[in-house]
Amino acid sequence: MVEAAQIFILGLGVSWSKKKETPLRHELLTTLLRDVSRSFYLTLRVIPHQVRTPIGLAYLLARASDTIADTTIVPWEHRKIALAQLRNRILGCQTELELSAIAQHQGMPEERRLLEHIDQALEILNSQSTQDRSLIRKVLDTITCGQEFDLEHFGDSSGSTIHALPTWDALDDYTYQVAGCVGEFWTETCLNHLPHAPKDRRDELLQLGVRFGKGLQLVNILRDIPADLRSGRCYLPASELSHHGLKPIDLLSSENSVRFSGYYGTLIDRTEDHLRAGWDYTNHLPRSWVRVRLACAWPILIGLATLGKLRHTSILDARQKVKISRCEVRKIIAKTVLLYPFPSRWRSLGELGKSR
């Protein structure tokens, strides 16, 4: 079963724009994009060629901004300035953009190359259609604002000083800025480019797409609680922790796992609800959009499987690492591919691991 799915995926191949491309443009949108996109490249392999360039380019620019934000060896104030400069250039302003100091601190050579070739990536952005360029600029504007918020709120955090988001609304806004807006961008891009687009369901798809993105970001936040706490970051709302008799610093001790477990279960439930909305989103797309549905299904089902493991893990124990294995990922991919011809069995995949 797994082998058949692998053959299917490999057979899809990766073809980008049919326009003649310069070697550097081709490298940026293929080799470098693959090297910096990690697991997202699996999605890029499967989505239709009509949307591959705008989605791939948006991801490439988001990775550049994320690399800037995550270069902790550089003072956070300097990273914030660099992010603002990059956002201005993305939005079309011919302002200064100097990233060499940040590029030289990259431990991964592909991320250094990305920052070194950011001007060429921006040239590709400027060559896109007016519609695609507008959507890419809009989503990157929102993402970089979220990254700046993160730097402002957590920039001076450390292992001895933990800062937390104040309320659930603050967390909800943050997850929209760094992930929920991507669901909107993905939806608008597909509706603009793909045949048989259900434009009469645009508003519904946009709402579900936002929840889809938020759910994926919340999975990351829940999985990374121990590591974030030890770097002085607590994305869990201080007001809700206080309601359960906890302070952010209390989460550093696994002895508080029992006190934390009730609230933690509530967080998993909220995240699961978002991912179920993402599954609804996937099933609201035309069945002829096979590639898009598969690209949506994989992160949702991987996210649901991750939540299943988190429910049975002492998350405050920093020694425990929750991760879905490659074998498990391959099985998920195989099931989605092989069950796709059978609508009811395909839809039932979203019920796997349902905990309530």
C-alpha cells in the first residue's frame, strides 16, 4: 500500500512555470525552495502547476522573514528593523534592505543563500501578475506583522524570565497572523487559478481556511511548550493559566503536570476543533481538485495524529519529544491516495483519532 502511494507521488513530479526562466530564478523556485521548505516541499510537489509558483514564492519569502526573526544571535531590535525593511520591499517600496549581517550568522547554508538572494526573489515577486502579486504582498504583510509582534513580546525573554501572551484573544490574533492568513491566501489563489472553482462558497472556504491555518499553528505551539518555556516564551494565555492556579514559570516543573492536565486537555480540544474545520474545508473543495485535497489532507491528518500523542504525553516533561515518524507519515499519505476514489471512506479518515 505504501509503495503504491510513493509511486503515485513520485509520478506527479514538479513542473513550475512553463515560461523560460533564468538559471537563478529556476534555482530559487526549485532547488533552494526544496532545501528550505522542509516538510512543506511534499505539498509543493503535489499542488497543481497553476498555483505552484505563487504559493512557492510566498513560502520562500515567508521562510526568509522567519529566518530573520529566528536569528537569535542578532539583537531582537536589529531583527525587527530588518523585518520591517523586508516587508517594505515586499510591498513595493524601494527602501534599504541590508541582510548581510544576518545572513552570515546562519548555521544552515541554504538559509544563508536565501537571504543573500532575497533581491532576486523580490524580482520574481514583481514579475507576477497583478492579482498574484497583490495576494502575496497581503499575506506576507500579515505574516511579518505577526513575527514583529513575536519579537516585541518575547524579544528579551530568557530561561530565567518567561513572558506569556495575556489572553486567548491575543493568542488567536497571533495564530491568525502567522498561519490563519495563509489559509486565506491559499484559498484565494486556488479560486483564481483552478478550473471549476466554487466561487459561490468563497466566504465559507475563507473562514474554514483561517481555522485550518490556526489549527496547524496551535499544534506546533502545544508540541513545543517545553522548549519555548526554556527560552522564556509562553504562548499560553496568562489569564487562563491564572484561572487554573498556574503561572508560566510553574510549567517548567513536571511536578505540575496534574494541575496543568485539565487546562491542557481543553487546549487540545480547541486545536482539534480547528483541524476538524480544516477537514471540512478539504471536503468542501471540488473532488476534481485531487492534488489540492491531498495537499490539505496530509497536514491535517498528521496534526490530528500528533494531538492524539500529545493527549497521552506528560507535556511538561522536557525529555519527551512528540513527533510523528516518517513511517507514520507514509502510511497517512498512502491511505489518502488509496481511499480517494471512495468518498465515504475518504471522509472517514478525518474521524481517525477523534477523542470526543
